[in-house]
Amino acid sequence: MERISATQDAMEFVTSADGTAIAYDRWGSGPAVILVDGALCRRAFGPMGALSALLAQRFSVYTYDRRGRGDSRDTEPYAPEREIEDLAALIQAAGGKASLFGASSGGALALAAAAAGLPVHRLAVYEPPYVSEGAARAVEPDHLAALRQRLTQGQRGAAVRYFMRDMANAPAAVVLMMQCLLPVWSKLKAVAHTLPYDATIMGDWRVPTARAASVRVPTLVMHGEKTEARLSQAAQVLASAVPGAELISLPGQNHNAQAKVLAPVLAAFLTRDGRAQL
């Protein structure tokens, strides 16, 4: 992928509070923003590469491998607090304060980090996959147990299929197509062991209104105009729970928002004193 007018430093590592080495890249220059991936994604695989290329024209953009993925290490036992500590170490490397943008379950992690009091300048999230009261499926199944059962049996592919079909609601034809793309499927299976991490971060999957109410930094909540109703509903509830949060619907977008649509809205929010605009 072409990095547009961006200069990348060599891959570096930060050491988290529990001693785990976390790999990251930095692109561009300007105010620091850390991009937080959702399930199965990492620096070299996922949507943040295209987004970092666009944002690096105005920001110092940090992309990183969440623990257990890519070049980052892992330490047991897992707890969401360890991933918050990973972000704390990255923020320190970025100069002691940074904005956070998280997509999907990465948005839930970014929200938790801001609520925990990390030195976050601004917070932006895109479609954390919560469910809200009144949604068609208001109570999620025990995804964590289902994932652990498959992984304990060594069934990495089955865990990925469960995530795609039962958690992400991907059509069966899409799941089949992904399995036929052997290089892509291999990359997904390589980090299947981290799927329980994302399920743990999501908790009971309901919008964490108490946590959201404790966020004290400017916050932007986004969802796609064409996304599932449950995700747009959850975004609305989340935005209502965060004091002063803005809510934006991105035209024509679904859960996989295009970087060219997302980047200008995100950049406007991160740099202007006023409200973000489409």
C-alpha cells in the first residue's frame, strides 16, 4: 500500500507495565494520534494502514500490534487492564499525551482507556459493537465460552468462522470466500487466539453507560449510514452517555468504513476547537 506523503520511522517497541513488548510504527508529524485495531487486525493487516497514510499528512500517527498479534509479545493471564497499560506505554512514547481512535472492538478498548484516566487529548470511536436496550438481539450469547472451546480444541479456523458468522454477522458466502483466499485465511487464523481478548473487552456487550459517563475528554462517536441497525443504535446510546460527545453518521458506510471517508471527519475533530463536520 502506498503511504501518501508520509515518512515512517523504523518499527519500534515499548515495554508495557507487565513487561510485554508492544510493536509500533510512527508515520508523519504533528499532533499524536494512536489507532486502535479491532478483532484480528494488526499493523500489517487491516484498515488502519490506509487511514494512517491519509492522517500522516497532518499528524504523528501511531499504529501498533495489540498484544498477542504480529510483532508484539503476549503475557498470560490476559486482562483488559493489560491492554490499557499497553496504550499508556504508547502514549508515553508519543510524548505523554495523544488522541485515540478505535474501530469496532478497538473502539471499546479506546473508550476504556479514556475512562481509566489515561492522558488522552481526544477520543474518537467507530461502531464499537455493543448492543442497546430494545435492539433485536438485546442479549448476546456467551461468545467468550464459544471461542475458548474451539481454541482449546486447537480449532483456530472454527474460532474465526464463529467470530465472522455468529459475532460479526457476516453472510455465509463471505465466510466461504474468505476461506478460499488462503493467504488471508492464514493471517486470520494466526491471531485467532486473541479473539477471546476482544470478547473480554466487550464484557456483556451492552453499552457501558457508567463507564462512558466517566469520560472527561472531547469525544466523537461515528457509525455508518448503511451499517446494521444494532450498531447505529448502540452508537447513539453511547454518544448520549458520554458527556458532550458528538455523533456523526458517515454517508454510504457500513461497519468497514472507507479511509477516504473517515479520515477528513476524524482530522477535523482532532484539530478544530469546534465540532466535527462532514
